[in-house]
Amino acid sequence: MRSFAKYVLASLLLSTALSILIAYYTNVIWYSNMNLVAKSTLMITPVMIVALYSITHGFFPLIIEFMNGNLKTKLLIISIIAILFKLKASGW
């Protein structure tokens, strides 16, 4: 679980930085609030988790980690997916 938590933290940091850079270079950050950066961070983070884990371990072990993982890993992945669906349903 600790190695997977590192990937989640690294993915969150990378997606936040990427969202801020995109907003900065497109001048979105000056014309609107940080709401757009938060939205894009939440949308990019699960993709980053899968990408970083797939680069280092391969995509198939990610599926095995989810199937054989402990309860915390499963709850973390399900909660990220649930947050995304809730944001999409609320109009984000």
C-alpha cells in the first residue's frame, strides 16, 4: 500500500502543477477563479495515477493491485472515481 500511496501523491502533485501551468499559459488564471484549476486537477489525477503506475509496473499489475489489494487501496480508487462522477453530475 505504501508504494501505491506514493503514486497517488506524486500523481496529485503532478496533475496540480500541470493544471496550474495550463491555466497560466492560457491566461485563464487571470480571468477566472481557481475553480477551473481545481476541476482540471481532479480530472487529471486518476489518469496520472494509472500512467505513473503503468510506466513503472505495467498496466496489468495495476489491475492485480486492485483485485488483490487491501481495503484501503480499493477504497482510494473507488473514492477517486466517485468524486469524478459526482463532479460530472454536478455540472463540472
